[in-house]
Amino acid sequence: MPMKELVLATRNMHKVEELKSLLADASVQVLSLRDFPDMPEVEETGVTFAENAELKAKATVQATGKIALADDSGLEVDALNGEPGVYSNRFGGPGATDADKYMRILELLEGVPDEKRTARFRASIAISTPAGDTFIVDGVCEGRIAHSPRGEKGFGYDPIFFIPDLGKTMAELLPEEKNTISHRGKALQASREILAVVLNDAT
């Protein structure tokens, strides 16, 4: 019997590798949008992570005819009224690098004491099927914003996201450590049962 296929609705190779690692023990062939170069970009018009994840998952199913898993995630900083939130990927304007984005956060929080630097990473994962079903789960990782970037691992805002219980930023964690406590790891863990049923039902 051929292995079931699952399309990750992203071209971000950092995210692809992270999700593949989290799905390593699943009996599934993991593809990404890089395997479907003709698929157009999906405009993220949702006002929540869940809405954006659902938009991407449904568009990917429609374009590929395969089960799709999409995630939308970002950083919520309490002292910035929850920003950048759903605009995390676009924060800092067109062409902004990851470093540009997290340095902008540090600039905005200059002089803000530790107790007011609370923040969280939030992720929503949507799983959509060719039969028209969509399932959504969420994951959250609480922490605070460091005063300067630390660590070479991870991507995005990881170098400034400090986890007090571990005494490290997300970018200082080994991949297996990050997968255990990260927002995306928690969301995917919560989706495993759904994914198993969806893949089992697939023909």
C-alpha cells in the first residue's frame, strides 16, 4: 500500500524541517508547497491565527487534492497590546529580515522592566481533507522578551523569546527541546489524534 501523503502549506524551509521533525514517527510522506511550485500564494486575510491557518489549509487542498496541514503562528507582546500578533511575519514592513523584526521589538520595549515584558508564542494548526473537513487546534508557549538576542538556533523571533523556567531563549534550545515546549509543538501534539484518523480514512 502506498504511503499516505500530507502537504504542509508552507514554503518556509525552517518551518518545513520543524514540522517534519515533529511528524517523524507518523507513517506519512510529508510534502510542502515547494513540491507544488505552480500554487499561488494564499493571502492571509484572517484576523486570528486560526482563520489564517484555515485559509491556507483549504487553499492547499483545493490546489493539490491532498490532505493539507497549515499553521499560522506569531508573537504576542503584552506591553505592545498583543502586537505583532497575526502580523508577526509582516512586522517591520516589506523586506524586513528576522533580525529586523526582533530588533524592532527590542527598540519598542527599551526601558520596559522584566515583569512587564511578558509575551507568548501562539500557533493554530488546521488540517483539511479533500472530503471538505477542516479541524483546528491551538498551542501556546508563555515567556517574556529578553533585553538582547541570544542563541543561533531556531528562526523568527526565537532569539528574543526568553523562557524563565529554562533560563534560555528559544534560539538556545536544541530542536528536540524546542519541539517539546514550543507553541507549534504543542499544537501539533494536540492534532495527532485528528491526523491519525484523517490519514486512516484517506484512500
